[in-house]
Amino acid sequence: MQVAVLGTGIMGTGMARSMLRAGHDVRVWNRTAARAQPLADDGATVAGTAAGAVEGAEVVLVMLWDTPAVLDVLAAAAGSAPDAVWLQASTIGPGGMAEVAAARADLRLVDAPVLGTKEPAEQGKLVALLSGAPADVATAQPAIDGYSARSVHAGERLGAASALKLVCNAWVATMNAAVGQSVALAEGLGLDPALFLDAMRGGASDAPYLHMKAELIAKREFPPSFALEGALKDVELIRAAARSVSVADDVLAGLVAVYARAVGAGHGEEDMSAVYRAFPPG
């Protein structure tokens, strides 16, 4: 398929590479052009403008930071591909998706956030969360299959997939912060954190995610698979969504506090496991 990717951060870059391997013709654009240029070596066409990237595209993948960025880029580019299916994959929550849908009722929009981080994006093993008109989803499915291992269909209502994304990210953000807290607590109590991992190993509460994030903490190296500042943005969205439907936000309030503390300490561009930095005393 003729596919355009608008936004080549960690996720957009990995997804573009996966779609190229799947045989799609991919054009890419990024507001900071230097971040898109490396994809030329993978076979992508790098466009100078968002409008130029989407010309002739059958599917447009939008992977940007927030709702204002999505609206701004759609305003600049939508007229160049009015018949394309637009996969809105940015994490903007159901409220943001509703805002985009209201502003761009002229487009064939699919609500299409993903689960996974850098490595699954690069391997084409993301989980695609989808909601929208079945015909539009079916049209875009070959491109979606290029970057995902499976799809979860949340229904036809735009915003349903974005809501599901927040539910899933609430769990991930909680687990990630819990790893940092437990490792810091072990250290504070004079224990080797390896004892904590050994005690958990193989039990009902064990998880590969625990060991993966604890290994980064042990090395004090946090190469970004999903950046801490992105995790903070997401937990703020999740808390706002919970409050909008009167779900108690006690845990989410704590998550916002610790992620914000770690970002405020200068670790925003590191992996989200750097939330550990919010816990140790001193």
C-alpha cells in the first residue's frame, strides 16, 4: 500500500520500518526533519512537508505527541489525501479523539493507538487497538498488519480504542512505578534487590516486565524504549479520564506525583523505568 507516516519519534520510526519490511511504499515526515532522515536508508521517502508526505497515500499513520499537534498537522495535510484512511495512533485519550473527530468529520478516521514500545514497533509486534467504521479498518488492515502482531477491535465508536489504550497504560504505568518503588525500598532496608527478584521468580505475581525494568535500574542505565516524559503525559491523561467518569483516582494521583518528580529531576528523556529516581531517599 501507499502509506504515509506523520511523526517519526521512537514509535513512528519503528512502525515505518516494519511497514517497509512488509513491502509497503512508505513516505515519512517529521516536524524536526533530521529525525525522519535516517529512514531514507531503510527505503522510505522523506518528505519536506506533511502535505507532501500524504499525497497519493491510501493510508496515513499519525503518531504525534498530543491533541493540538494532531489537529495542527491534520489541518496542514488533510487536503492532500482526502480519500485516505487516517490511522490516528497518537495517545490522546478518548476526549482528544472526540475533539479530532469533531474537527475532521471530513476524513475517514480510525482510532488506532498501539500497545508496545520501541522493540515491538521495530519488530512489527505491536498490538493495534482499533475503533471506527469497519470498512475503513478493513481498508487499512494490510498497513496495520505491517506493524502489529494482532489487532483488538473495540467497536465502531471513535474514542473507544483510545479509552482502551488508557486502561492498558494505567496498568503498565502502575507496574513500572511499583518496580522502582520495590527496588528502592529493598535498597533502603539494606537488602540486595536481587533477593527481591529471586523471591518473586516463578510465583503468581512474577512477570517478565518486572525483571526487564529491574535490570535497567540495577545498571542505572535507562535507554528510552518509552520515554519517562511520555509516561507522565499518559498518566495525566488517564487521571483526567478517570475523574471524568467519577472513578477514584487515588493510585493515579500517586503515579502523577512520582512520574512528575522524576521528570522534574531531569530524567524525562530516559526510559520510563527511570521513575525509580523518584523513590530513593536524599
